[in-house]
Amino acid sequence: MDARKPQWEAFRDGPTAAAAWSAWDAEYEEFQDRKTAGSVVLQEHGCGYATLLALSGPLAGTMWWDGRASPDLIVPLSLDHEAGGRPATFAEWLQHDSWDLLPDWGRPNRSFPAGDS
């Protein structure tokens, strides 16, 4: 998608560039929505971060971190990332804080105390 992103300088006029941008942006939004199809947001963490519960497919009942705000990843929340990172179940997630189930490299900086998300 990024490789096809319209570059304003490639167009002769603003309206043509704006139309190309709008078409690309609509396709990009649909692509982003498909990444989380079959899941529901259980917790918002602010700054574009969220905890997701997969509701359908082979991973139904597992918990995921939507970190597309930065570093543009959706990763499983897991009790043990070093041993393979099996996604945590909903029941396991209820006993932990989402932030504590992230891999070390996937943790954004927390700018608020635990429980304020």
C-alpha cells in the first residue's frame, strides 16, 4: 500500500491529486479494518493502542495488542513470549494487565499510571 501512495508532485493539479489521495486513503482504511476483522476492542489504552479479543477463526478466544500506532504491529498478548508466545486466553487476560503481557520490544512508553487507561 505504501508503495502506491499518491505523491502530490506527480499530479498536474490539486483536484486530481486530491481525488487520487482520497481513493488510496479509502483503500488503505479498508485494508486496516481487515486486519482486525473478527475481533472486538475490549480495552482502549489511549494514543491509538487497544486490547483485542479474537471472536472468530482459529485464534478465537485469544487476546491481542493492537499497536499499529507504533511500531505498526498487532501482537499476541502472552504469558511467556520467550517460549513461543502462545496468545493468552480471555480468562488469562482477566488476571493480568495487558501491558504486562506484551513482549519487551512491543511496549510503548506509558505516560500514565496503571489503571488509568
